[in-house]
Amino acid sequence: MEILYLMIICSVSLAVIFLVIFIIGARKGQFEDDESPAVRILFEDEVKTEKETETPEKNDKE
């Protein structure tokens, strides 16, 4: 029966720790922007071609 009390105390203290971490994260604005990470993957990044990435010195020699 003693182990049951120990398990209850451990689980309640762990729940309180997670609640405190959640409250700290919510106050710092961790959960404010929940839409843009899901939408960001839909937009393609611009792909640069080799000619765009060459230095101007190489283009002057041609």
C-alpha cells in the first residue's frame, strides 16, 4: 500500500511540473503561431540556377 502512495505523489508532482512548463511556454508566446508552420511547407523556395550563382567576374570574362 505504501508504493501506491509513492506512485500517486510521483504522478501528481510530474503533472504539476508539466503544467508549469506549459504555462511558462504559453506566457512566452510559444503557442501563438500554429498555422504558418503547416502552411510553410506548401510554398516552394526559389531555386537558383548555376548562372545566377556564378560570380560577376566569371560573367565578365565570357
